[in-house]
Amino acid sequence: MATISDVARRAGVSTATVSRALNGVSTVDPALVARVRAAAEELGYQPNGLARNLRRQETAVLALIISDVENPFFTAIARGVEDVAQTAGYSVVLCNSDESAEKERRYIDVALQERVAGVVISPTDEWAGVEMLLGRGTPVVAVDRPLRAGTGDQVLVDSRAAARAATEHLLAAGYQRVGCVTGPEGVRTADDRLAGYRDALGRRKRRERRAEYRAAGGEAATRALLAGAEPPDALLVANSAMAIGVLEALRAEGLRLGRDVGVVAFDDVPWATLIDPPLTVVAQPAYEIGAEAARLLLARIADGSLPPTATTLEAQLIERGSSHRA
Amino acid sequence: MATISDVARRAGVSTATVSRALNGVSTVDPALVARVRAAAEELGYQPNGLARNLRRQETAVLALIISDVENPFFTAIARGVEDVAQTAGYSVVLCNSDESAEKERRYIDVALQERVAGVVISPTDEWAGVEMLLGRGTPVVAVDRPLRAGTGDQVLVDSRAAARAATEHLLAAGYQRVGCVTGPEGVRTADDRLAGYRDALGRRKRRERRAEYRAAGGEAATRALLAGAEPPDALLVANSAMAIGVLEALRAEGLRLGRDVGVVAFDDVPWATLIDPPLTVVAQPAYEIGAEAARLLLARIADGSLPPTATTLEAQLIERGSSHRA
DNA sequence: TTGAAAGCGCTAACAA
DNA sequence: TTGTTAGCGCTTTCAA
């Protein structure tokens, strides 16, 4: 691959002039610029970003580390991050930690080693990974899951309040035995949503089940709950992938959505209105989370001394048929 | 951030020894290795990947450039690529070209400049971008959409045959006026699926409509088709995002799925069995496409002289209720 | 087994 | 306005 010296030789100038010409430094003779451009073109010259970044001590690349590429919530975040980053001239690379602390760790190492300009991350747990980044001076913004207070920027949704509101909605709709299907212990969003459910339930009897944040998990949890003595007549589901399994379990049991068992699920999904009755959801502003995270990250890259901020966005309960008896 | 010289100074050895110790070169005195390790640990040393890669002229990073992160088909490919890459010690960074040739171009530039080891791409068109990569000697594997014959590795699905089979299935199920909703002209998969539809239709009257590969596109196309003189009584839909719009339009018109209008859509989606009747789909082996692409890419990175291959995987028609009158 | 030194490709002082 | 030169942090000969 052609290097800057090849171009310099061909254009009959020094490498410094090539660098200046190609980077649009104004002090270069237009005639030379043209010659350099031509030479670069002829050689198919592509600047070596590694060398450039090594020299400049910076990269125009952001890393986005999320826990599940197949979850529409996270891909919507990705678009938000990307749109903002692009307009600022940054590229975004997406890394899938797959809810595994080890993979997350590996991607953090990569981010550190490749010296990305900043990282947006949905941390699998509160400490280890993010602190590595912070400790090395890499700007970080956490999304979806919190950091230890004051350690870094974060943009979150008040899951607990949303879960509480959703549960209250179910109660208000006349369901008597509201249950909750949530994710694994330690996954902060799963814990928060369960807590919100409990908040709303007060002294009523709890019917809760944890499982992995996937369809199979939702299905298993639902079956288990249904097999109990006084099975739930409504369910708060903490995640849209789980919701698929929940709905399948319900159907397998011959239970009618809404009429027999009310359901509210976290995350608005494109297919929510296609099922019958349509699914009531807690819609998180995923795109906006990503966009805001990117804005904060860019601001911090520009000025590392900014105080850490915590932004909380509101989720919105979208009532549809699945949470009504009628 | 600590550099290798900092570590060397602290351990009282040369930078060469640090490099050797940390990279597990066997000729280093175990005592020294321990000292170096300790020093690195104390300083929180993270090797600078930029410098290392610059020197080694290689990176253990693959780029995956896809046209829509929000499409489950592509995210499934991403997992396939990632799983294979990980076991070979490579990291994968995902870039979202968003069906835009310009964004694709920008990510290709980034890939080139960052000197990634290889690229898996779903090319927006056949030439420009991929040829830049090939021209600079970067190993490339195309997925989902073809390259010009013989230019590089590709792993595809025979969309045309699958579309034909799906259309024939609809015809065999007794639908008389089968229509087709497909993506924009020039998007290869959209064209292929339309071609397959036409293959099956033979001399029957065509009812086809193009729109963007999104729900809104599917909805608009369906409305337009339905507004015609002899509206279709069945639809082949070329993409799962469009399918959402198609189903919505049908419902808005009061048409019952299957009974009034039969539907087969490309790509198996998690919610296919949740709607009533469940959706008949053409399931593409997305994960396997990604995994195979990664295998081919790795092979080509190891040996650049390999002849270009073209792998074609089969799609599978999964018959469910939406394509039957009963 | 270890160290000295060159150099990957680029940019930025400094000189001219 | 242009060129010369140093050096970003690392790996890898070549000597010792």
C-alpha cells in the first residue's frame, strides 16, 4: 500500500507538504496541492490511520459496547449514538458484549488499546470494566444501567417508577393477581423493574420469577408461574424478548391475552400492534438515550474536566388491548 | 497513560525485554518476566495497540459493514461472524451503512485507514466500495448481496429460487391474484425476489410494488396495490420490516390474514408465531451466513492467494397459517 | 538471555 | 511557503 513518502516522491515534494496538502492546511500553494492530490490519486493512497492516530494521540472513533445486538432497544440506542456521532465527524463501532462480563472486558481492552476517543457502554455490572476506562482517562458514558454515583456520565430511564406505574395500571384495570417476569439477579434493569413491581404491589401477594432475558426465559418463567396454586391473572414482563416467550406460553395454555391474563411488557416493539389484542408496553426513549449519550460523550471528549452528570429520561406507558379485560 | 518505557524503567530492563516478557517470548528469564509483569501491573500499563499494529502491520480486528442494524436478519449475521471471529482471537466491529452508499464509503475508508485485518460486508451496490478494499489488498467477503463474479468471496442465499418457491406455494394454496411487495430498484435482494416472483407467475397478471425496505414502505405499497382494480388476494413480501407495514395495511382495510389475503414474508422473525394466523416465512440461515463468511475471511487472511469462492445457502419456506385460506 | 537501535507512517516544531 | 527532523510507542533484527 502506498505511503506518504511514495506520494511525496511522485509529486516531487516533501512528506510534510503532502501531509499539509491533504489535510487542508491553508498555507500550501494551490498548484502543489493539485500535484499532491493527483499523485495520491494515481497511487491510490490511503493515509495510514494507525500512524496518524499514533502521532496525533487521538482517534475519531467511538466505541459502543452493548449487551445484546439482537435487542431492538439497543439497536435503537445505536442509531441515536451513530446519528449524533456522524454529524460531529466521528465513526462508531459497535461491540456486542452479549451480557458476558468477560466479553465486555475484552472489548474494553480493545477500546483501550486502539485508543478510541470515547466509549458508550451498557455495563454488565457497576464497576470493573468502566473503572478500567475511567482509570486510563477514557471518556465514558453509561446507558441503561447505572454507574457508581459520581464516577461518570450516565443516561438512564427510571425503570423502577415505570414498572411501578405499569403494575398500578394493571391493578387499576381490575387484575387481581399481578405477577412479574424479570431478568437475572444482578442485571440492574431486571432488579429495578422487579422493585417497581413490588412497590406497586404493596402488601399483596407477590408472584415473581427470574429467568434470562430471552424468549426461552420468558416462556419458562411463565409456565412456572402458571403452574402455581393461585396463578397470576396479569403479568409485568421486564423485557421484550422475554415477552415473546410469555405470550407463547400463554397461548400454549389456552389463555386469552387481556381477557384471561393481562400483560404489559417493557420496550415498544414494531410488532406490538400486530398481535391481537395489541400489546401494552412501557416505551423507553431508546433513540434519545443514544443521542443524549453521544452528546455527553462528545462534550466530555472536548473538555475532560466536566463534572459527571446523570440524566434520567422518562418511559411512557402505552396502553393497548393486552392490559384490559374488555 | 503509561508506556512501555515507563514499565522498562520501573522494572530496570530494556523496552525490548518488556515487549518480549509481555508477549510471552520464551527466551526471557522467568524472574525478569515476573518483575516486568509486576511493574506493568503497578503502572496500569495497557499496550498501545496503535503503535503495535503500526509496527506489526496488522490488526486482530474485523469490520462488519451491514446495511441495517435494526434488521434482525443482519444482527443474526453479526452473531455468526462474531462467534467465529472470537474463537480465532479476532474482535469484530460493526458498522451500520444504513443502506447509504455514502455511509458505506465512509466506513470503508475507516476500515482501510485503521488497517483492519478483513471486512465482511453487505454491499449496497456491486462495485465501488468493495473494489476499493480489494484494490488495497484487504480481504473481503460479501454477504447477502453479490459481487461481480470472481472478484471476491461471497456467501449468498438463492433469493430468487426462494421467492419463486414461495410464490408457487401461494398459488398452490389457491390464491388467484398473487402480488409482490419488494424493496427499491437496485437493491439486489429486492430485485432477485421480484424476479423469483415473476418466474413463478409466468404469464399471469403481475401485481407488484416497490418501496423502501421499511414498515412504512410496506404499508404504502400494500395500500396502493389494494386500491387497484383487481387487488391481490395474496402477497409475497420481500423483507420482514416491510411485512409489518403490510400486515398493518391489511388490518386497516379489514382484510383477514390468510382467509382474505395470503401472505408470505422473507425472514423468520421472533414474532411470526405470535400473530393470528401465524406468519408463513422464507427463513434465511442468517447466523450460518455470518459464520461461514467469517470462516472464509479468516482463511483468506491466512492465505491471500486463495481463489474467490461463491457459497450459496438455501432458504427454507416455513409454512404457517398466513398462507392458507382455511 | 539481554540491550541498543532502527523503523513502521505520519504530523508538527523549527528552520530556511 | 516549503523542507528537515524528531518522535508518537511498539517490535524486531543485530550484537553483545
